Amino acid sequence: MYTCSLSRPMEKETEDTEVTPSPSEDSFLARRINIHKQTL
């Protein structure tokens, strides 16, 4: 798992467990993951 506590730490878990991400949220998460990978 990747740790992305840059902007909103708790929201990632609740998104994954409680709701299935809509296409917009999905691309938003993917973009956040890509940004996080670039900072590694």
C-alpha cells in the first residue's frame, strides 16, 4: 500500500471501504497515486 497523507489522510480508507469510486473519483485517486509515485 502507498501512504498518501499529504492532503487528506483519513479519506482514502473511507472511500475504499464505504463507497465504490465514481469515474471522477477514480481518476482523481489515480492522479494522486501518480503524483505520489513521482515524489518517491
